[in-house]
Amino acid sequence: MKGIKMSDCRFYVNEAERTVVCVIPQFVEEGNWRRFTSDMVTDFIEDNFQFPEIDFYYSLESKLKDELEMPSTFMGKAVCSPEDEWNEEVGKMIAFSRAKDKCYKSFFKRANRFVQAIDRRLGNMIEQFNDFGMKLEDKRVGLEQKINEKIGIKEE
């Protein structure tokens, strides 16, 4: 996942009201392609976790993949206090920082939700495999007892 840059954003400056609003757009142009903010989590997972379990999990949890989609835009606002000197560039940096913070908080919330869902699913799978293993062991012990009875071996 590439970082969001100030040059990716749109700024709305209102000097009369002493405000600057930063909008991280729905998509960012990068060379010949567009990177969509709504796909940040899925792009990050697909770019950084190259193992079959992720593909398997996606096939099981297509609903969760939809939940990973982030809002398409993020906004941050800076308001200059009456006691402070107006500085448009500082306002842009503050507004950008706030918008980016909202974007990354959204990203981590959704990524964490994905990891927790995988953890729950894996916990259920482990429990099922353990139950199956215990049933196999019980059957093996029962079969061994029947064999021993048939051939006349008594257990002590």
C-alpha cells in the first residue's frame, strides 16, 4: 500500500472563515492506472499475504470482503483560531493530517475485522479437527477392545 500524499488531495481554502478542508479523493492516479481508496484493505491483503489460505478464506467469506471496502473519500478540516496568524500552508498540512488519520483509522479497523474473522474461523476449524481426532481415538480404542475380547485377552 502506497502512502497518500498531499498532492493526491483536493483542498478547499476559505480565508474569510479561516478554514482549510482536505479531501482524499475516491481514487488516485498512478501512472497508467487508478488506485481506489475504497480498495485499500483488500489491495493491502492481496499485495502482502501471498498464500493460498487467503484465497480460500475469500471464497468462504465473500460477505466479509465486501465489508472490507472503505468509504470512498475522507475529509479533514483545519480551523485557524482567532488568536493565531492565518497561514494557508499550515492549514493544509493540518487538514491533510486529519483526513489521512481518518483514512488510516478506517483501514486498520477493517483490517483488524478481517484478521479477527480469520482467527474465529481457524478456531472453529481447530475445534472440529480436534473433535474428529477424539472420535477416531474412541473408535480405535473400542475396536481394540473388541479384538482383544475375540482373541481372549483381558485388560488389567
